[in-house]
Amino acid sequence: MTRFLNVAFFLLLLVCHSCNDKKQEGSIIAKEKMQAVLWDILQAEAFTVNFIKKDSSKNEPAENASLQKKIFDLHKISRDDFTKSYDYYSSQPELMKLILDSMSARAERDRNKVMKDRYEGMKAAVE
């Protein structure tokens, strides 16, 4: 009887734990959406560093915060959703690696497209 109770208790804990994981995952931004949000956040950061920072009349942190708010509004998420999701994916290295690898591949495709467009423009100018 004690063995049955121990097994039943273990199964109950297992079920409760899996329910908590699903509840947490339900509030986490989906991997594809998180990738898109991170991409936009990084683009905004690059814009801030490369352009806004050079304008002495602009407040760099305020401009960056404004851009981030626009990104969160665009993706229909809150800063808290993003922070919670970022923390979750950071604690799951294999998932974060998938997101970052996809972003890296996207950046490479974008670079290749720009280079191809430049080459074709130069080629057309020469002809």
C-alpha cells in the first residue's frame, strides 16, 4: 500500500509540474514571433547607435525606448511579455540557439541581397 501511495504521489507531482510548465509556456512568446521581435529590437538598436547617437539634439536612451515601444506595439506584446520570454529563452540554450541561428541566417540573406543588388546596379551602369 505504501508503495502504491508513493507512486501515486510521484505521478501527482509529475502532473502538477507539467501543468505549471504548460502554464508558463502559454505566457511565453512563440519562438518565431520572438525571433521577429528580437530582430526588430536589434535593428532599432543599430539605428540608434548609427544615427540617433550622432545627433546631439536627441536623447539616445529615450529615442531607443520610444523605438522599442513602437516595436512592442507593432507585435502586440508588452515589455513584460518580452522580458519574461527573453528570460525563458535565455534559460533554454537550445531554443535560444535556434532563434539566434535563424536571425543570423536572415542577416546573411539580407547582406547577400544588398550585395547582389549593388553588383547588378554597377553592372547595369557599365553597360
